Amino acid sequence: MTMTFINLAVRDLTLAAEFYRAIGFTSDQTAPVGDSMMLTISDTTRLMLHVRSAFEAFISPRPL
């Protein structure tokens, strides 16, 4: 089974999580842990919300 992760940078992690829950996404987390949070869209798709600094660190190139 292939998993898909959608990563988004957000200004306010708690507010963004509340919005996505209101439109039907689910999460095992009741509150953000650190600078990121994962929500479930379907069995194979997850939405990852990151505050901007965490998102930048996530996408920045790393030395090999």
C-alpha cells in the first residue's frame, strides 16, 4: 500500500488543525506536538501541517 503525505506550511498550527478537523479530517493527536501535526484524509493519505520554520527545515537541502 502506497502512502501519500501532503505537507503544508501554516501560520497558526492550532487554528489550521481546527479548520481541517471542521471539514472532516481526523487526527489521533488532540493538540500539536512541537511544530508539526498530522491529520488523516483517508487510509492512504495524510496531511502534515508545519509552522513555517519547521516546514523550511523539512524542505531545505541537507548535505549528503
